[in-house]
Amino acid sequence: MAESADLCIVGGGPAGMVAGLLFSRAGIRTIVLEKHKDFLRDFRCDTVHPSTLRIFHEIGLLESLLLRPHDEVPDITAYVGTTRIEVADFSHFDPRWNFIALMPQWEFLDFVAEQARRLPTFRLMMETEATRLLRDESAICGVACHHRGEPLEIRSKLVIAADGRRSVLRAESQLPLRELGAPMDIFWFRLPKERTPDNRTTGVFTGGRIMALIDRGDYWQCAYVFAKGEAEAVRGRGLEAFRSEVARTASMISPQVSAISSWDDVKLLTVALDRLEQWHLPGLLVIGDAAHAMSPIGGVGINVAIQDAVAAANLLAGPMAEGRGVDDLLPRVRKRRLLAVRAIQAFQNLAQQRIITPLLAASGPVKPMWPLRLVGRFPLLRRLPAAFLGFGLRAEHVKSPAKFLPGTGEGTA
């Protein structure tokens, strides 16, 4: 069995879905493959940053997006030892995106899918897992996959691999990968909370322990950070010891730790930090986590991936809509995005080496480092981390052509 399209996107995450929306909007016959049957999975750090909110404004969909359930975080705080510090302030941005939107990722992906399905050039195939690349004599020409258990080939002029940090297509392409390393892994779990008028997302840094607490309204999404490779040692100390460690680290959630009823409630995230040295082959482009796995530091991962999708559409959608080949343009996507990716990964790597590793090794009280003390003392300085986390370097604007009106599927002319 075979299908065909101008573009086949593998992976229905943020990068793949936004790319699917933008390329289809330009009139390009696009198929997006997603291996799961729906988007209802327990994602972790579901943070939609100002850069992404602005992108949706530029395609006329921001107001509709924000009708989906979300909480708004106007600033970022952290507890270092016993000191509370305000780290980043987004309030000086345009009021339409002067916050981080904490939106369940299944809501975000479902919204993008809903809008894209209105376009006659878009098709989303759920329960479809790509297994290998198809090649002709000189280029990638599609993917082989399983659709609901049945073998299927999809032939296309271009394949975009957006299938995450464990990308099957990235591995098969054998593109050179640079490992930057990560000194930590994370246990994710939920704890109940009462909804409060303000969002209380924060981080807690103490000697030997680090936690991120993401306020999701009626529950905390908790990230418990520990040294890489020590997951079994933490589990080996027993569930009651783990509950006690969580309670000691973050006293504001200590009454709720009994909600961790078994290790089944605690999910392991193996942290990686890497990037491809080359993002393309003839007929293939790799974007998002498949091209550059990000650390959870700063919660920027999905937003950087979406920026990749926008850059790819800006550079490729116009020529593809005109029926031209784009192999010679594929290197320009990496060239456009590399500065932003390198900058955020350098920041994450520095934070890992200078903050995370020493804190995890510390046994006594800790105090804020001098940059944090300065940011805490001078409110104007909080705009700098807000700008870096909110937009990064060379933030993308949507410049790809629009054959169809946003949210309608109707032609623009």
C-alpha cells in the first residue's frame, strides 16, 4: 500500500504539527505521521513562551489558542536556600505575549491539528509509525511505516524528521551527532494543590537537591533533579525516603507528598543535550529535538523546536509551492537556526556545570550566586533573562506564503 504527498512530516509533536500547519497553509500537500492514537499523553514541561505566542498572533490564531485551558506566568522565581529571588520578568513585552502560557501539550497539539485539518492540503495520520527512510538512487524519497499495524509507504518530495530526541529517522540517516552531555536526570510526578489566584511556579535549589514546581492550577507538576545514573539508587532507598526528600526540599508541597502512592506515579526523564552537525540529506530535513535535544533548563525545548518549523517554512514553503526543488535550500535552515540553538545550549551547559553539578554535590547550606543576587536586587535586570528565555536569539517571524486564510481553509484570493 502506498500514499504520496509533496511533504511528509514524521512526528506529531510541536515542531511537526506547526510545520504541518504552515506548509499546508502555503498550499503544499502535507502528511503528518504520529505514532500514537491521540495526543492525550502525560507531557512534562508544557510551557508556551512569548516567541510561540507571537508566532500564533502572526498567523491570526493567538486569540483562539488562548481559549484553550492554560495558566499565565508573568514572571519566574526561585528559592536558593532560604532566599526567594525574582529571576525573570516578562511584563515589559507586548501585552498579547507578556507571559508564559502553561498549556497542557495535548491541548496545544489538538488545537494545531484542529486548525490544520481545515486546510484541504493537510492530512494527519495517527497510529502511523515511521520505520525507515525510502531512497532512490540519489535522495530520500519518502518513508516506510506501519499504519495501524499495516505496512505503508509514503512517497514525498521532502521528508521532515521531527520525531524527537529518540528519532528513528535521525539514527538511520547517520548524520553526525555532537554530544554535549548532561550531569542530571529527573523524576517527574504530580501532587495535588488548591487553585490560587496567582500562578506559583517556582524552582527550589538546596544543597544536594533541586526541584522545579510547575503550578498547573489544581496540581503541581514536579521535577526532582538528581545526578545522572542515580535513578536506581534513589528508588533503592524506598518510596518513603523519597517522599521525605521531596518534603524536605520543597516545604510548600510537603503536606501533599503522601499522594505519591507508588513508583508507578514517578516517571524518569533521561536528560540529554546534543545537536546534529548536519541537519539534512537530499530529500531529508531534521528539526526540533531530533536535530538538537535540549535540557529541561528554562523550559525552552518546544519553543525552540517551533522556531525551527517556522524557519523551515519561511525558507522552503514558497519554492515548494511554486513546484521547485529545495535540496539546495536545506542547509540554510540549519544556518538560520544554528546561532539560536548554540546560544541556548551553551546557556544550559553552563548552568549544568556551574549550578546544577555543584548544587547536587553540596551537602550544606547554599546561597545565591552573585548574578542571581544582582537580578534579585535590581528589577530592570530581570528583563534580560526574560528576553533570552522568552525569545532567544534571532527569534523567527512567520514569512511563509499563505494560500489559505487562518482558521478557515478558504483561499486568500
